[in-house]
Amino acid sequence: MDAPSFLLPRPPFNKTPEMVTAFDDLFQSTPIGAFIEYSLPFPKWQFLSYLCETKDLVLHGSQNLEIAQVEPRQAIDKKIFSNQLAIYATTDGIWVQYFAIIDRKKYPETTLFNSCLQARITPDKFSEPLYFFSITQSVLIRKPWCKGAIYILPRQFFIQESTQQAQGTEIVFPHWISSQSAQPIAKLLVGAEDFLFLNQIHGHNDEKLVRLFSENPNGFPWLEALES
């Protein structure tokens, strides 16, 4: 199955014995709740994704670098799952960085429009993760990037968004929520330089996006709303 051109495929992620040993050693040597001192030659998204693939963990991105306890917050979204009082997290090491590096404190007018998914391509296989990223065009042109933190949380009380059907294809989202507070196991500093798809973030017109969604809720990604 060929992915639509507006979705960005994750690059190959080939785990070598050297990589696995380095990731495990770094994670195990980090004190509980501390920032990970990352100096490995591998992209940070690979480290984060590896942790979630091999351990019962989820990832939460924030511009706040000093969260001692991650608390549920009310989200605002058109989708029911994404419009709850909850901690929102993911098991994808690329997607989470998008939420950490956009300075929404300095640019509170910013709206985020994004997705991360995998599509079933055979009865026993899903595609590699596919991504879409956009923010308000008037903010995008000002390059609203900042340093952020990825909070690595225990997965114990999180539930994953349900599998969905789109044009006859089964779709899975690495999207998790919890109604309970969570204490970080560790955290990782990230910046725009770490985000693989920085130059592929679209800019959208907020008013057009709202109107197009209202007219056709299943019309993702409402390309007419994109201005870059």
C-alpha cells in the first residue's frame, strides 16, 4: 500500500547491538526523574522510540522543563478521544518532539494540526509510522521553536486510542491518555535541531481549517487550508 503524498514516512530504524547496548546503558544509568545526559551518535527519536518498544513507557512533550509530576489537563480538540481531561502521551519518538519544540507560551495563538499513524498493509503487518505536521501559518513564519522536555512516564495507567477504519484500511494511532497524574522516570531535553521533520511542518489558515472540517469531518488533511 502506497501512503498518500501528504504523509511523511519514518526513516528506517535498524537496531544494531551497539545501539541497543548504548540505549540500555544510558537509560539505566540515569537517576530517577533526572535529565538524561544524551551524547550518543544516534538521533534522539531512535532512543525514545526504542525505550517505548522495549519497556512499558510513554512519552509526553512540554515546553516546561521543570515538571515534577505530570498532571491531567483539559485538551481542546474536535475528536472525542483528544478532548478529555487527561495526560496525553505517545510511544513515538518523533511525534512527541513536535509538542515540545513549539513555543506556545510566546505564541499562544498557535493551533496544532498533526497526526501519527500506522496502516495495516497485510493481515500480520502494519506500515512504518506516518506523520503529518502543521501549525498556524502566521506563527510558522516566525519560527516559533524553543527547547522542550520529553517526559518519560510509566505506561501503567494509560490507555491507547482505539483502532479505526479509513477507506477500508485499519489504522492504529500511538496515542495514549491517562486520567491519573504520573511521576517522570526520566526526561530528555530536545530542540528544533532534534526534530526530524522541522522543514516539513506545514502552515495552515485557522479559519479555513475549521470551516473545512465542519463541512467534511472525514476530509483529512483538508489541503485547501494549508498555506505552506
